[in-house]
Amino acid sequence: MCDFVVQLTKDATKITPKYHEKLREVGFDDTGILQITLIASWFNYINRVADALGVAKS
């Protein structure tokens, strides 16, 4: 899962079906893969918004 999220964060265009296969091998189903993707994407988005607006980190 962490490898998938790192790749999603760095460059999602390089995610191949192999990433999904690896997630399925360790027990994630399509719903789980979707949830991982949505949550990681949301955190990436909100952090970029905060950075762009100069929101201070504590």
C-alpha cells in the first residue's frame, strides 16, 4: 500500500496494473484500492492547496 501511495504522490501516470495486482495479493479488493486512492489523493490535494496559500504548518 505504501509503495502505491508513494507512486501516486510522485507520478500517478506511472501506476500500472502491476500496482493493483500487488494490492490484491495482500488482500485489498477494488473498493479498498479505490479508498486508498481517494484518501491519498485528497491529502495530496489539500496539502498543495495549503502550501499554495501559505498556510503555516504546526
